Amino acid sequence: MRILPAFALRATAGEPGSIVGVGTRAIMMWRFQRSGSMISHVRVAVAQINVTVGDLQGNVRKIVDFAGRAANAGADVLVTTELALSGYPPEDLLLRRSFYEACDAALMGLAAELAPFRDLHVLVGHPLAREGQRFNAASLLRQGMVLGTYRKHDLPNYDVFDEQRYFTPDNRPFVFEVHGARFGVNICEDTWYSYAPECARAAGAQVLLVPNASPFHLGKQAARLQVTRQHVSGHGLALVYANQVGGQDELVFDGASFALDAQGELAALAPQFEEDLLLIDFDQGVPRGPICPERTPIEAQVYAALTLGVRDYVGKNGFPGGIVGLSGGIDSALTLAVACDALGADKVRAVMMPSQFTAEMSWLDARQLAHNLNVAYEELSIQPGFEAVLSALAKPLRGAVWDTTEENIQARIRGLLLMALSNKSGSIVLTTGNKSEMAVGYCTLYGDMAGGFAVIKDLLKTLVYSVARYRNTLSPVIPERILTRAPSAELRANQTDQDSLPPYETLDAIIHLYMEQGASIEEILESGLPETEVRRVVGMIQASEYKRRQAPVGIRITHRAFGRDWRYPITNRFRERAANFDSAPAQDSRIAALAGRGP
């Protein structure tokens, strides 16, 4: 594929206005930039789309569909999301030459399909390989041609991002003109720093178009607005921010695309967690468009992210449905509610697997939950299998006292039953473990960890309760007793979680500070949390890495989840130490925050 740079004004750092390309139009643009002009009316559309990694033809069809809708709405410019053509993140597909060749062919095919929309300029994100280098790029398409290409400058390499593994940075701005308005292009991370917006401004841009694939976590939208106001509005540029929506493995993209005027005031806002064509009118350089109310409270955002994540993971991977093992407890109740809301109750199967230790109220509440959700429900006792396993182990375990061995056998029989149902039906097992359990290893390998997708893996137990209560405000499907009874694994008589763990309020506060916020033991103790529990919990977190590595992938809700952004060694003898604190001052302000402010 040959990139045609006509209509493109490019400049390198320190050389604003350097022209790459030929033709009268490029020279006219340079003269226009030098003399200035009045912006007339321009309509910009944002394609907030749910793309699938690697589905090039499907993504092309979606872009063409949104381009048709934009053209019918009178748009002059359509902005798609970051790497919209390939889907984001493609990960190590970006190391394969054949992937770039397929993306090049898809881009040319897309340009041809967009040709009938003669007056529409379409900015498309795509990977690009040229002369031995790879780029995160966005190209401008019109009338069947590629008019110019911008290559991302700032490549994130933290949290869930590792773009420096794949791409080369580029420092040349790209500016084009439509009806007197001069549009610059940045890509996602570029706007978290000042360099790329400054270069676009120096090259003559008045409005910055920014394709993004910015994944959701609690507090993320506020961070986006803060940094774009600082680095884009701060240079007197208006902004159009086009964000991806949808689930991709553990990541959920929430959309919430927006526009800011040159003073940083919100001028348009698309909805969260759903596709949308956002139309923004620029009159004399001032943008205006619809502003969709944000989802509140945070539990509403979490629940929407969970349902979208489940729907896309199951749907995009071709599973016919989901299977959830019920216990009569809060974790499986929330997981089942999410699954039914995401997939439809007709595609979900609920299975209760009681034992001799299952309380009657657990049976009753599980049945009531399934009835409330109108989901297929069945009961499979694990007692015969448990007795058979104990009989088989009677000789080698003769004289051994009852301990976690027998408890784990029960969990593994349940996992075996669920996986057998999954194998026969093709439906995926949705596991029910929460972040508190994953953190300290309060879970069983090949037991309750057995499955294909961990729905609430990034929700601390206290957040599980609050999200479940939020779900009941939509319709009261989770029985009240599930919300109020003491949590128990029911693997031995009269068992509760607090036989093995601190109270969840204490446990979650420690996990939040140590794991999510990266606080030291000293800093955690300064918050007033009990030293004995702090040291015990930190030790459990450090000792449980081998379990977490074998857990299924799950939806990321916070800025630091057990997944792509938690990379500790399994074999590890380092143990963090802290000075002795005879009396730690009571400071609980650090504990209150639900999530950090990470980009």
C-alpha cells in the first residue's frame, strides 16, 4: 500500500510548518496557516464502536456502517477509535508480518468502500509497518484514497499497556483542513503529555482529533478529562476524544467519548458501555453536541462493566452460553445475576451442588434466586462423589485428621461436575471468586477456580455486597438473606470465612492499600489497621502468587487488577519488612478511596 501525503501538513519538532508531500493543496494549506482564516460550520462524528481484535472484515463492515450513518447525518469528518481496523489490543499479533499485510489490505478495501461518501473524511486507526518499523497509526481516508497518516508519539508501557514492545514512536504532527477548520491528530497516550498536542498546535491545528482505546477502571473518566484539559485545552485547542467500547479479554472499554471547547468546557459526551454515533457541530470553532448523563453511583458503572465484559467474552469467543455454580452465597448470586443480564437467562445454566455441610437456607436461597431470574436450575449432590474419593484415599490417608484436604476435595468435585457440563454443552463455566479471595489464596486450585472466565475477579468482597445491593435496586432478584448472612464456604460444619480471614472490612482495606495503591507496610500501619492482621494478610498475598497465575482471566474494574498489571514472580524469597509499630496512629482517610487515579 502506498500512502499518499497530499492534503497533509507535517512538521518535526522545532520546525513547525515543514511540508511533507506535494501538490497545490499542501502549499495552499501552508499559506492558509500563515495568514489565518475564519472557521465556518463543520460537523464531526465520533464512531464509538465495539470492534473485535483480528476480525478485520467485521471491523471494516462496522466502520462502513457508521460512516454511512455519519454521512446521512451531514457529517464532514468521522473519527474512529485507536487501532479500530485491527481491534485493540492486538498484543503479539503485532509481531507477525502477515498481520500487517492483512491490515494493509483491509485499509485499502475500507478506503474503496468509503469512496461513495465523497464529502466525508474518515480518520481510521490501524497498525502500520514500514521500512522495518512498526507504528500505531491513524490514516485519513476520502474518495477512495489515503490522504495522510499520523503515527503515535507517546507509547504507554505501564499497567495493562506494553506498546513499546511493539511500536516505534514518531514525532511528526499531521494537520488537515475541512471548511476552514484545521484538525490535528493525536492518539490516546499522546494527550497525557504536552509534546504531541504542542506540535499539533505549532503545525496550525485548531481542533485536536484523538482516537483512543482507553480501558475502564473506577475513576478513569475524571482522569481523562483532567489530563486533556491540562495538555490540550491548556494550549488553546478544542478536542474530540473518540473512545472504544466493548470487552476484550480482561479489559472493558467504556466509551464515554467527549468533546471539549478550547477553554476545557465539556461540549459533548457519549454514553458509557454502549456503541454510539456522537455528532458534534463546530460553529466558528466552538463545539456543541449532546451530553449524556454519566452513570452514578459507581456500583452502576461496575455492574455495566461486568455485564458488557461477560457479554463480549462469551459472544466474541463463540460460546453458546454460561454455567454458574451456585452456593447460596453472595458471590455466586451476583455472578448469576450478571450472567443473566449479560447473556439472557435462556443462555445460562445454574447448578447447585450441595453436600452434608450445606445449610438448608443455602438450598432455599439458591432456588429462590434461580426462580427470580427465571434461569434453568438443577441440583447435583457431591456427596456420593465425596464418599467415593474418601474411600479411595482411606488407606494412604489412614490416621490423618480432617483438614483442608477434605475441604478441597469437595471444591474439586464441584469443579469436575461443572467442567463436565461445560464439555458436553460447549457453554463456558463462569467462576465466582472475588478479589479478596484471590489476593490471599482463599480458593481451591481445580475447584472453585475451575472455569473459563472470572466475572468478579477484581471486586473486593465489600464491593461485591454493594454492587449486589445496587442490582436489587433494578429488580429485587437476590434474596435478602444472601445479603445479610455471614459468608461461608460450607466445607465443614459451622464454618464461616472469618474462621480463616480477618473481617472483610479490614481485609479489603489492607488489600486496597498494599495491592492497589502500592503502600508499604509502614504506610498501611499508619492508617490505623491492626499490625498483626496487616502482616498476616501481606504474607498471604505474597504466598499466593502460584494460585493466581492459574486462575482464569477476569474483568478488570480497578486501576490494578490481578492480571496484566500485576506481575510478581512466583518463585520469590523477598518478604517486605517493616519497623515495629507499638502504637500506630489512627488515620483512616487513605482507606476510603475505592480506586487510584492511574492513566
